[in-house]
Amino acid sequence: MKWVIWLMAIASTSALVVLWFWEVRRLLRQHRSMVESARCQLAAFEKRAAEAAGNTDVAEVLRRSESIYRQAAGNYNETLHRPWIYIPGRLMGFHYEEAAKVPGRVHI
């Protein structure tokens, strides 16, 4: 009878860990998708800015696109920095986005 209690404890703990990792993966993939989208948008506007050199409207859109990318990468890094997200995130291969590292903070 004692083994049933141990079996239930192992099963419930395993289920908790699986759900924890699943939710962290979903959250980090969502944030990383936003970063990738912003990176693609930035690359497109950089190409357009190179073609239309000297155009102030294009330069303003490029500046705004860079700002969006930095904000998306910063949000991703802040999410990954949370302790309950950092451990499973790093174990699953998520890394900090280089473009938005916070000065003075240790990024492993």
C-alpha cells in the first residue's frame, strides 16, 4: 500500500514539471517569435533605407523599426531573466538576445 502513495507522488511531481516546462516553452517561443518578426522588419527597412539614401521619411521609419526590435528583444530578455523561467528556458536551449542585453546585469 505504501508504494501507491509513492507512485502518486512521483506521478504528480512529474506532471507538474512537464506542465512547467511546457508553459515556459510556449511563453519563450511567443516572445522569440516577436523578436524574429521585428528582426525581419528591421532588415527590410535597412534594405529600403540603403536604396533611398537621404530620404528623411525612410530614416525615421528605420529608427522606429530599430526601436521596436530593441523593445521586443528587451522584453524577451526580461522574460528569460525570471528565475522560474530561466532554469527550464536555459535547459531547453533559449539564450539571451544579444542586441538588448542590459548593461550591468550578468547574462550567462
